[in-house]
Amino acid sequence: ERGGYKHFMRKEIHEQPEVVEATLRGRIDLAEGDVYAAEMGVTPEVAQSIRRVYFVACGTSHHAAIAGRYWMEQLAKVPSVVELASEVRYREPLFYPDDLVIAVSQSGETADTLAAVKAAKAGGARILAVANVLDSAIPRMADGALYTHAGPEIGVASTKCFTTQLAALLLLAVYMGRRRSTLPQERAQKVLQALWEIPSHQREVLGDADYVHAIAKKLVHAKDVLFLGRGLGFPIALEGALKLKEISYAHAEGYAAGEMKHGPIALIDEQLPVVAVCPRDAQYEKMHSNLQEVRAREGQVIAIATKGDEAMLELAQHIVWIPKAPDEVMPLLTVLPLQLIAYFVANLKGNDVDQPRNLAKTVTVE
Ligand code: F6R
């Protein structure tokens, strides 16, 4: 049942190319540069009338939502916010009828996310669920659903559901951008083409697992690990840190690299491994200077970098190379080595990777 792998988590990590394909299948028209997903219940009229997108989610799904906001703003030009569901439900959140509230939830049953959806519904907002489990509570309460077709995820630490959420949210941003005429056809074609090619790039990254294993060996005794990223690399840094915490029980922190100077730089010394999400994208130059600051303080850098980026050789002690790809799709690649690092560290420590202590797969209580 684990397909020859020792753990479900490892199997699910390696399933990502095929499940991302499943999420994309039948929804992309490359020739038109468009996306089809009528099941979302977001008609062209609705897409045009939305004034704000309001993402709610928890945990890993919250990280996917942060990327979702980035795409929604950049490609569809809709003002967007992301909120932790557990915070929204106890504030007095304000919703408008022309809000599109996007609840991102693998299980579709997370109590906090469901409560946030109820509050949004009471406020008159339109609800769209991005969920994996068919006909679960959140999609049932929503006006429409965009399902990620990741199949059942058994490992408690979410992996394949995260990348399919990313794929679904990027599709959604393209859909919205096309309906609102904010995304030119040519750019939409480029983004969709890049997304279409992602599974084969993912296969390439996952094929390099041995090298990642060697890096994980260096991290087994680390008590703290800092993960840094910017732009679309920021939610990936958060996700890398969460994965490591969950299954290896090491303390890890994900940080927006631009915030380094505002505090975390004080932590850096030769003891602190810093994992940098640093592909050749629009944020590259800024990330590069952050890493110079880390090196100046003797921090140990493990970089996720784009093949051919020679400059990285001088900055990082260890590098996981990822293939070149357009900026928009980068998170679907950069997260893979971070999932593998967490997996290998936890496994080297002898932890129960699929059933980490204290955690439940679906949090149906607060
Ligand atoms: C992390 C993880 C959790 C979930 C969170 C939300 O690996 O699995 O952080 O992402 O509990 O769950 P869903 O997406 O089911 O609402």
C-alpha cells in the first residue's frame, strides 16, 4: 500500500508530479490561454463583480493561500488578503457581498476554517472552497468548489495536497485574470504552459533525492533552523519550517528574508543552519544580499537555487539545484527539496514520520 516506500509521506512526496497533473487535467486550454472550472460557481459576471478576495485557512493550507494571494494580485489584479481561520473566527471580521472568500482546506473539515466560512457566509460573502476531500463540510457549505485531485493523503504532514493546492490556486488566478481582462492572453498562455511543464520538472527534482539526503545528515543535530524566502519564496520558507517542526521536532522558523534586519539576524552564528529559497526569480538580487549578510556572520547556508547560478557556489555550503522555470510556478519546485529534507531528518532520527507525536490529520476540534 505504500508502493514500496517505507512511509506514506515518502510515497506522497513522489506522487506529486502525477497528482499535480490530475489537478490540471481538463482545466487548461493552452491555445486559448484559459482555464475551465465551472464547478467553482464563479460565473464571468461574478468574477467581474468581485471587489476583494479573502483567503482563510490553517497550517499548510494557509501557506498555499499566501501564494494564492500573490497570484490573485499579480495576475488577476484583485485586492486580496489572507487570514488564519482561527483568528478570523474570533475577531469581528467584516465581509461584503462582493467579497470572494476562498477557504483552502485539504480535509474540508477543519473546525476553524469551517467556522470562518460560517462567519463569512453570515456576512453575505460568496464562498469558494479549495478542497481535496470530495463533499466534505467546507465545500458543502460553499457556493462552489475547486477540488485538488491529490487522492487520499495518509501522512499527517501534508505534501502532495500542498502542491495541488498551489496548482489549483494558480489556475484560479488565471481564470479570474482572464474574466476581468487584467491578464493578457499571451501572459496567461505562458503561465499555463509553465504549469503544464511542472510535473516533468518535479520528476527531475525528486530524482535528486540522494543529494538531499546528504544535506539532511548535516541537519540531524541542529536544534534550530531558519528558513528564508521572499515573494513566492516566503510561503515556501514557512512551509519548509513547518514540515521540519512537525516530523523532526527540531525548532524551525520560516521568515520573510526582508524581515531579517528587524530581528532574526541576531540569531545568526556558525551554529545556525539557514535554508534559503533562492531561485533565479524577481526576488533573487535581494535574497542574494540577505545571504551575504548571513555569510558575514558565519551562518551555514543551504540554498535551493536555479541550475547554472554560479554565484550561489560562493555563498552556500550546500545547494539543491532546481530547473529553470518562470517565476509564477517556482513554488511548485522549491518546496520539494524542503519536504525531502524534513522527511530525511525525521527518518534519520527514527521518528514516526507518518504519525508525528501530538498531531492529528484533521483538526475537527479547536
Ligand atoms: C501540516 C498540516 C496541517 C494542515 C492544517 C489544515 O502538514 O497537515 O497544518 O495543513 O491542519 O488542514 P486542512 O487543510 O485539512 O484544513
